[in-house]
Amino acid sequence: MKDMKKWKVAIVGCGDIAEHTYMPHMHRNVQAEVTACCDLKPERTALFQEQFGIKRAYSTVDELLANEDFEILMDTASIPAHYEINMKALKAGKHLYSQKPIGLSVEQATDMIETAKAAGLVFSASPIHMLRNDIREAKRIIDGGLIGKVTLARAMAAHGGPEYFQYRVNDPSWFYEPGAGALYDLGVHALHMVTGLLGPAREVSCTAAVSSPARLVRSGNFNGKPIESNKLFDNYLIHLNFGGGTIADIVTGFCVKATTAPSLEIYGEYGSIIFTDDPRNPLALYIDEPDRKIRGWIEPRPQERPEPEFFQCGCIADLINAIENRRPSGLPPEHARHVIDLICNIEQSAHDGQVHKLTTTF
Ligand SMILES: NC(=O)c1ccc[n+]([C@@H]2O[C@H](COP(=O)([O-])OP(=O)(O)OC[C@H]3O[C@@H](n4cnc5c(N)ncnc54)[C@H](O)[C@@H]3O)[C@@H](O)[C@H]2O)c1
């Protein structure tokens, strides 16, 4: 333990997720220390320095890269800024964890993946679902054949909009501007979970609508501010075809004020897996075993403890472990690229009404 290296991390984008999800828990990553922060808004870096004791602050990524000695860049900036920040980090030889989506096109994702590979850097891509115990347990159940061939998956990743309930310090209007939107912010979660469990999709189609073209911020510092939300779809019904008789249905958008629907359901020829969203009993499993004449529901007892409070910071623990053991990240950017491929084709299908074929895999 005495010789354990402490890796220097710089965080770029001192917004909502950095303040509330990562920074309060980063110190529990015994092998990581956030030594610098960076944001276009000086009031945000000032707050981070004061609240989290970060030594140095920068207002641009160029300034950070030119002046700070560190090894890992954590990109938690707004979605449209990711590609530029990520490319600069990789070109400067930094290992990288990027919030989702890592870029806005398959070409951008390939660019980053190849730059990281050529430089021998570990590149880890949000979201964190494939490191979750419940997702990994579901994957073990599926891969072990307990529910037979998967026939259908249903996923729901929707809420009432970032302006509705997230009590944001920053103005949430950017979520409704081109380069952002519900699909990139929220649909990405369901797409990652479903493809993470079932593998790459072959075809996609979508019906989408602008259902709430004008909104009012209902929480946080900008409470009461109107938002024009008519430029992007905010309500999506997505259909995926994996080939071999396996299909999936995904609901996503910023038009669901509240729901009790499970976030994910997987149906197989011999059973079902339902995500309960209860951290102590995260899965309900139905099995139908014709040979043993047993059918019914069980609550599989998790083999691992529920995720700790600081689980989201596990992305950095995984990244450091990958660097030290010369293995790929547990959150591979090739998976993220497939999801970006899906997102781009979903948008096109929503406009042209056609079924689109995917070109990427992972
Ligand atoms: N907030 C959440 O609950 C949440 C959850 C999951 C994922 N995310 C993701 O995290 C990312 C950030 O979201 P957020 O909610 O924290 O947004 P936010 O608007 O609160 O914060 C984004 C911050 O990035 C800064 N920024 C933008 N461009 C920059 C640049 N070029 N250089 C440096 N700083 C820059 C902005 O000034 C702002 O402070 C997005 O990818 C989002 O999808 C957020």
C-alpha cells in the first residue's frame, strides 16, 4: 500500500454533475487526487477551489494543458464541448474519462479512439452502467442461458427535463439547443444498457416529436426563466433490431414528469429479468424450466454489495486500474461509438421514417 501511486486528475467542466456527483466523493478514490479544475466561468472554478480544496484553476483547456502537470483528464463539460476537449487532452498525452456522449458523430468517436490507441492512452467513456453490479448480474444471467434466447427488451430513460427537477445552478437552456437534447443526455443511458446486455444492434427506427415546444424552468437558480424548446425532439419511441429474433423498444425524452415503469425489462424464451430500481433487491427474475417443471418469480440475492454512495467515481478507479494493469477500460469507447451511431441514425429515422442499418460494432 505504501508504494501505491496517486494519480493527478484535472476536471474540466465545473457544473452540476461535477459538483454534486463527482467532487464530494473523489477523495475516497485513494489513488486519485484532483489537483486542478477548469471552467469557462471563473465563478465556478472559484467555488470548486473553495468547496473542494482544489489547488489550481484555469479558464480554458488550452491553459490547463499548457501549465498543469497531471495524468488524467476528466471531461464533465457541456455536451457540445466534449469532442474538442477530449481531442486536446489525448493529443497532450492525457488518459481520459469523458462524460457522455464523447462526441457527436461516429467520425469524431473514431478520431478519439484512434488518437488514444496511437498514444497508448486509456480512454474511458461514460455512462457507467456496465460497471454496475445489477447490470453485471443481469449479464451473467443472460450469458449463462438462464432465460434462454432474449426475445425482447424494453427500456425507459425519461424525465420531465433538466429544468424541471434538477435544481441547477447553471442555466439549463443549452439542453434544448442543437448539439445537446434528450437523446444525447438521456436516451444514451437506455441505449448503453440495452446494447451492453444484448450486444450491438443491426437496425434502428424511430418515431419522435417536439411535444413541449415552450418550457419554464421550475427549479434551481434560473427558476421561472422561459426556454424555447422547439428546435429538437423531446419525445422518442425507438425500435432496435439485433437480428436472430431479438428486438428492443426504448422510450426516452424530457416529457415524463413521473413514472413507476421499470427502467429495464429483458424477456427471454425461458424467463424475464425486471430491474426493480431497489438497490437492495435490484432484479426480479422469472424462470421457466420445462425439464424440472419449475416456473415462477425469484428475487436473486445480489452476490455483491449494493453500490456505495460514491459509485459514480468508480469510473476513475476503473481507469486507474486499467492504466496500471495495461488493460482496456471497463467502459470502452467503442461501445460509446456504437451508441453514437445509434443516436445519429435515430435522429435520421425520426425525420425520414425509414429503418436504418448500423455500421459500427463493439
Ligand atoms: N447533471 C446531471 O445529473 C448529469 C447526469 C449525468 C450526466 N451528465 C452529463 O454531464 C455533462 C455536464 O452536465 P451538467 O449537468 O454538469 O451541465 P452544466 O451545464 O451544469 O455544467 C457544464 C459546465 O461545463 C462548462 N463548460 C462548457 N464548455 C466548456 C469548455 N469548453 N471548457 C471548460 N468548461 C466548459 C460550463 O461553463 C459549465 O459550468 C453532460 O455531458 C451531461 O450529459 C449530467
